[in-house]
Amino acid sequence: MSDRLPTGIAFPISVSDLQSKLTQAPQLTEINFNCLYVKSMSERKRAQTKFGRSHKSLVTGKSIEIIIADYELSPVHLTTPNAWLREGSRMNKYTEGRWKIQIRAIPEDELVKVRECLNKDGYSKLLAWLLESNGHAGSICHRTLTIIFDGHQLVYRQLERR
């Protein structure tokens, strides 16, 4: 498997550049950053899948998820495996909150517009979300901010589960 992105696909920002834009976030050292490329299907092929047929409204638009920020601290249940509770376990979201930011690869033809939008207000909204969410650190919840580019502007979707 190759670590290279396909031609015509790029990340809107590097991890190090994003970290430098978020230096005011108190939880910066706790955040797990990762970059992800999700291969998209053609409209025709997607329509042939069960997911595509049942979620037409979700997959027919031109919206692109760019950055997903997430905080999670879950309650321990009777069925939670002990291995997941060990310090340092990748699955441990039970004894300490887990912060992560995922940067998604996007088509290169959208790169300039996406970067302009992110510089205009995307990074400041992400930082504001991190500062606000830090107040919930230590409480059992799952908070997510998804930054989406709809072809013209950024759209922000926030979810919170307690």
C-alpha cells in the first residue's frame, strides 16, 4: 500500500501548520492529529451500493468534510474490556478524555477556495471550539466539530452527546 495521495488530491494544511495556528489551545499537546484520504466513488457506482441508495441526500451534494475535531470521554460499563482501560491503550477513552483532529484530503481544484475560507474564519472557529470544549474536559461526553466546504463557503456542524 502506498503512502502517496493520488494525483489531484491534497491536504488543505499540514499537521505542523495547523498546530501553529492552534497554539492558544490549552490541550494542544493532548491532541492526536491525523491525516486521512477517503477514496470517493463515482455517482453511478455509489447509486449501486446499498448505502448510496438509502442515503441519497447525503451523498449527492458537493460538500467536502475538511477538518473533524473530536473530544470523547466515555463511562466504563460492565462489558468494557480491561485491556481498553490500561494506560496508554489506543482504545482508552474511559479514564482520560481523548482529543483528536482529523484533516481530510480534498480535490486540488478546491484547494485555493478551501484555504481562503479556512484562513478567513475556519481556524478561528476551530480554536474557539477547542477553548470552549476544554471547559468540558474531564466530563463524560462526546463533542465533535466538523468543518465542511459546500463549494462556496464553510459550514460548521457541532454534535454533543452526554
